[in-house]
Amino acid sequence: MFSRRDFLATSAAFAGQLFGSPQNSKIPAPDLEKLGDVALREARKYKATYCDIRIVRLRDQRVGLRLSPERGTGKTLAVPNVAEDSSFGFGVRVIVNGAWGFASSPIVTPAEIARVTGEAVIIAKANAAIQPKPVMLAAVKAYRDVWSTPHEKDPFSVPMAEKLDLLRRVTEEVKKNAKVFSGSASLNLRSEDKYFCSSEGSSIQQLILQIYGTADATAVDRENNVSRTRTYTPTQASAGWEYVPEMNLEENASRIREEVVEHLSAPPVKPGVKDLLLMPNHLMLTIHESVAHPTELDRALGYEANYAGTSYVTMDKIGKRIASEHCTFIGDRTSPRALATVGYDDEGVKASQFTIIDKGIFRNYQTTREQAHLVGDKESHGCSQADSWATVPFQRMPNVYLQAGPRETTLESLIAGIEDGVLIDGRGSYSIDQQRYNFQFGGDAFWEIKGGKKGRMISRVSYQARTPDFWQACDGTAGPAYWRQFGTTGDAKGEPTQINSISHGCSPTRFRQINVLLTD
Amino acid sequence: MMTRDEAQKLARKVLGLATFPECQVTITASEQAYTRFANNGITTASLNLRHTVAVAVTREGRSGVMTVNDLDDASLKNAIKKAEELAAIAPPNPEHLPLLGAQQYPETHDFDERTANARAPEMIPHVKTIIDASISRKMVAAGLVERTHRVTAIANSAGLFGYHASADSQLTTTVRMADGSSSGWAGQPSTRLSQIDSKQLAAVAIEKCGRWKNPQKLAPGNYTVVLEPTAAGDLVRLMASGFSARNTDEGRTFLSKRGGGNLLGEKVFPEFVTIRSDPFDPRQPSSPWTSDLLPTSAITWVDQGMIASLAYDRYWAGKTGKAPTPTIGFGFGAPAGGSITMEGSNATLDQLIGSVKRGLLITHFWYIRPVNPQTLQQTGLTRDGVFLIEDGKLTTPVMNFRFMESPVRLLKNTVKLGQAVRVRGLEGGMMIAPSLVANDFPLPSISDAI
């Protein structure tokens, strides 16, 4: 419990000053190292066998604009939303008597760090009473380093007027068709300044930047009581402001404007078993739910049994086929511009890439330092992450991508091989069971494929499958020219729930004979 | 934790820094303590402190919002400056309303000091009870016990001030067979940690796990179902967003009529269906003010099957000549709100099961997602115990199913209610929900998950 005096008169140094500019140095800021040292010294005093501290400053800027009709007059109103959050604090982890303890605080002072380290020790000692086996950490090298998301222009330094002007142009474009009821667009900028040091000797400062944008169009058919929304979501990226023009928000606004109107009167799908052609901005979420989550080792071992669940990819599946030979999945925290790309994870493990599924054969789980020995590994795959200074780092997925197919496989050649199928674009409803077997996904827009040709838009589509059958039914993915990665920014796991951002890349991919459903 | 006086002092300081004519301050402080366990051992435990100050400033309809958690004078000054900079370049918001003046907020919550301050000594015994019981049956337990203590204060430059402290707790556990052949779940949220009955929760989860062993495949299709209160709450609470008056008027909810108009005053559900939001119910915490900062009061949404209210926010009420609806968590697309109550009956779960000739008992649901936001059709899966009911008795454990159904149709097809208790779904939604019996519940595919 922090005291009332602390709450009202915290003397924390300005976070901005504390973190300085990491791009200019390869050694973390001296003030950060001094603060980190307080936790390590205190933990040694309490005979902790391990200690780490993360000092984190998070910033989140949201800019949005909605154009919608005023009741009564029909006049179009532009409703803006401009907000920014900033959060600064630290969290300390210790191992005492073989058990973890964690405590955190928003008051970043040496005295508070010492006090909170003591709290973490008290918690660890209490936990040790019900601890079947002591925690074992895989070896890690000690690093003293500074890492930053490669970027040219700090997105927070860009004038707000420039951001609003972009959104105004996008929403006006969306509203050009009178049949569009409302249009909206948004930009979301995030930054995370993070300092990590541990009793293993590491001292690491990082700056992670992320940019998201959306544009959407909603159309309403009052006579038939139907409404549809079409969303354009450009690749969410770890990048600077220089990436924003590549989002092509304006260029795609006119497309979604016409497609939402078409979707409103599109005929319903005829349900049944069909082939699917899944575009990267849709398949990314299927990969996320049915490949990335089930290959988390903590799930496979039962550590998430009470909430996120366990996994159908049990330990006996290592070396076994769980997908077709077209499917090679890589876990990667180094992919350019991907959301889970970092220099080091939250245990000081250097970012790397590793094979999860090799031509359909399951090879590796995602791991952290305390998990590596459970699968006979000597090192962690660097998948430890916390969503804030206030939360405990635990196993979170890296970027997981499906490797592109052969160069000669094109989108057109995949479509040409479909007699009766559906092309699905964008994210819709998604749901999967707690062992990741039975899933059902919708999409944002759907097109009929008949006789090898993409035809008219259709509506009310969902598909349902059993994960191992679905990935065995994959018979082709387009070549590298078609490969795109997309992010998901609200991935929930753990108790209390933490949120994570990751990217999943793939090319358009074909699946044979999948159960297609008609929804409301 | 921050007192009313301290909150007021901090709010005054922030308001005093603003140069724009309208300024609103929202202060939050929270302390969370939890112990998490899995594989019959504690895996993590934590004590988290957080606080934030959000300032929203407006001049000539142009608004900016800045949230910070540094509370020294320099940081607060910087927050105001930043919010005013954001507002200065934002376009005017045509839906902006003037600030509300001073309000009288009701006391809504039975605050329990012991729950607010509980730490490991109060929580670890619950964990030990569950783990010991599971080990004695050669089963494996995972779960979470947590408590939160929250303070929220609001103030604005028109003289409004409100302060609210709440405490809440919960214990959930999943008990599995060591070989993964079965799983049972039990959970209890409570505003008083002392009322959480870990022995009973362990007994329920262990009984479910033992009974559900080696579930059998049953053909997909429409079934009569008995939903336990948590399962019923998982779906019923998702109706909340459909009561938005604005979305309904704009033709985008299940209460919109074809060609215009709405179903207010019409009987949509059986007469035993009554749904209210009641911020004064001591069983669940609720805010004393709405998102528009009006004092909350009890609202009946569905009265004996009839649609009794739609939710008007201040803006839409002004546009339509109605009074704003003093509600939180209903009608504004915020189904996780904690003050929803669906009335039940005195019937026990056993009596509901006894009334069914052939059907399924469902413990709870998982990964529920909207399929159609207008009809509120949802999909998700059963989890941790599904049982065939034959001639009023549980006979066979059955494999999990995926469902595809709207809570609107579920309640239309409901034939009987049981006792209502406070529930909290796996994905966080809370309400007071009864067990219920409903016909024709669509379960179109089987899940292999245990």
C-alpha cells in the first residue's frame, strides 16, 4: 500500500527525462541503472536467488473522427476524439526459497523501489509454502545494450493537426456515397520505454513504437433491418511516422465505401462443404488462434488451465505431423515492423527466430527461461512479456508467420483451382475452444468463387473446422510476392488478464472442403 | 488508499491549473492482490498499485483528453497543457454537451474494509483448501484468488464532485484429471472475501471433474438445455448493447422495427423474464454515476417479458426530447457492467434438471463472440462439464459443443427459471443470473476439447 503522502506528492523524476534518447547511445541511461541497482541490492540483502526490475513508461495516443448524420436534419456531423495516456512505474520479480514473488508501484523513487522489492520477497516466501518444485531458470547471457524500433520520425512529435487532417480526408472519402450511413477513421500511436536489469548482469534499455490505423464504412437498410460495416485495417506496424503514408488509408476509403453498399444487398451464402481462399488480413487471425496459441508451452503443461485453457498440441506431438507439407510456421521476434519485435524479451533474452512447425511437423514450443528445461532445451526462445510495469512477465507468443509458398504459386492460380468456394477478406467474428480444436471464424467481406473465378460478393458467411483437420486441408499458399503481415493488438491471456500485440504473416492460402455456415 | 478529502484536494489542484472554461478530472487509484495457482502449486502472486489522473478540457466545443499517472505538480501541469494543446487543434465536437453542475450521488456499494486490504494470509488458505482436496482425489487444480480495492473520484469546473470506493473479490478453480480426461469448474465472485467458500468450490469442481470423465459424443443439433447461472449470465448480459436508444433509432439493434420505430412497450419475452439494473444491490459493486456523470438509479429493462426501457445518453435524450437514462453498463455497449440482474425463482438446479425429459446440463461457456451485432447472434463453446439429462436425471457425460445463438432467442425459448446468484464469466462479464431451462438451443458442432 502506498502512503497518502506518496500518492499526493510523488517526487518521481519525469519519465521523459529519465529515459532520454536511447538512439544516441549504446549504454542505458545512468539514472536508470542507478534505480535498477536499488532493487538488485535490496534483493541480495533478502537472500533472493534471482531478481529483475523493469522500469516502464507507456504512451498511447488515440485520434479518431466519425462522420454521421444529425438526427432530424440529416446534416453530416464530424465527431472527433483526441486522447492520450501516459503511464510510468516499475515492477520487481524475485525468486526466494525457489518461489516467485512480484510487486509493482507507480512511484519511481529509490525508497519505493527498495520497499516494493521487500514486498516481492514477502510474497515469494508465502508462495514457497505451496510450491511443488523450485523454479529453475535456463542460462542467459548478460547484455548491456540499448535497442530501439527502427524509425525515422517519432510519431508523437507529429502535429495533431496533420493527423486530424488525414482522418478528415479519409472519412470524407468514405461518406461520398449517400448510401453510407456513417464513416470513421482512427490512428493509434503507442510507445514503450523500457529499462530492464537483472541479477544475471544484464542492463537493457529499449524503445518500442507501434502505429495502428483503421477506416470503416457503415450502411443501413431500414426496410430489411440489416446493417453492415466494412473495415479497412492496414498492417499494424512497429515503425515511425514515415510508415503512415504506406497505410494507404485514403486510397482504400473509396473501396470500402463501395464494398459496404454491395455487402448490404449481397445474397446469403449457400452453406455446405466448400473450398476456402483466405487472404492474409483474414488468415492472420486463424494462424493466431489455431497455431500460435496452441504451441505455447505453458498452455500445453496446464499453467493456463483455469482461463485461456490447455492445448491439443501435447508434448507427445513433438516430431509428429499436425499440418500439411505446405505449412511451415516460424516464431520470430526479429521480423521487421512486426508488433512483437523487440531487442530483448522481459527476461533479458535476446530476440531470435525459431521453427514451430516444419513442413507440417511440430518442432518447437514457445518458451521462457523457467520453461526451457521442461522440453529439454538449454535456452529460452525469448517469449517472456508483460503488458505493463504493473504486471508479471509470462509466456506470450512471438510473431508467428506462415512461410510463403513457391514463387510460381499466385493468387490467381489458387483461385483457378477452386470449383465451389469462398474468398474471405478481413477480420470478423472468431471463437475457438480452450484446447484449440474447434474454431469458427467469420470475415469482413466475402466473395463467391465458382468454376475457378472470383464472382459476386456474398454475405452471412462463417466457417467452422477442427484445427488439425483444417491445417491438413491446406493445399497451397501463394508465393513471396503475396506475403503480408498483419497485427492483432488485443490478445488476452493470463489471470489477471494481460493484453499483447503481435503480428502474423502469410500469403493467400487455400483450404479444401471446409464446413461453411450461414449466419444471421 | 486515497480518502475523499485527498481526492477533492487533488481534483481542486488540477482544476486550478486549467485555463480552458471547461475541465473535468477523473482520478482512479487501485490496489490489486492475487495468488494464481496451477498444477497443484502457486505459480504467481502479486501486489499491484496503480493510479491515474485523466483531464478532459473543452473550449468552444473543442476537447482534448490526457491521462497520466505521475502526480507531482510538474506532471499535472504538463498534463493540462497537453490536453489543452490537443483541444486547441481538435475540430469542434458537434455532439459536445455543457458540463453538469453539482450532483447528489447515492451510496451504491456495501464496502468491506477487510476485502479491500486482504493479502496473502487471507488468500493462500483458500488455495491450500482447493489444492489439498484435489491432491486427495489424484486430480490437478488451477485457479485464481484475487481482491481489488478501487477508488474513483470525478470533479469538474462547474462544481461537480463525486467519490466512490469499492472492493471486490473472486475465487475460480478448474480441476482436471491428471491424464487430461476430464475437467470441472467452479467460481464465486463476492464483495466480501470472507464469504467465499473455497471448500464448497473445491467440492463442486472436483465433483464435476469426476462425473464428466470420458465424455461421450452426442449428435450436434438443437437441444433443450439447462444452463447453470454462470452459463445463463454469459449470454444474457450480452443483450445490454441492444438497448441503446440511439442505435435502435438508427435501425441497428434487435429492438429496431423494420422500416423504423422500436419494440418499446411490446412483449418480446415470456412473462417470467424481468431484467433490471440495480446499483444498490449489495451483492455486486456498481458506480454511483453514469458515464454522463448523472446519479445512477435502478432501471427495469424487461418487465415481465415486455421491453420497458431504452437507454438514452444525454446527447441522444436532448435530440429526441427524452430524459437521459440513469444507467451504467446497459444500453451503451458496455455489457461487462456489474449491476445487471435477471430475476429468478425459488426452484433449485436439481428441480430444473428434474423437469427435463431429455436435454443437456451446461456448466458455463467460453470464447463467446458476436456473429451478428444486430440480432446479437453469438458463437462460443461449452466448457468444464456437459451432461445428458434423461427423464429428469443426469445420465451421461457428453463432449463439448459449439453453440450459435442469440440471447434474445434464448430468452424467447426459455420455459423455466431457477435461483439467481451473482456470477462472473470466464471472460469477465458479471451479473446476477438465474439458472434456466430453454428449448431449441442450437449446438451445431462438437468440440474435442476437454
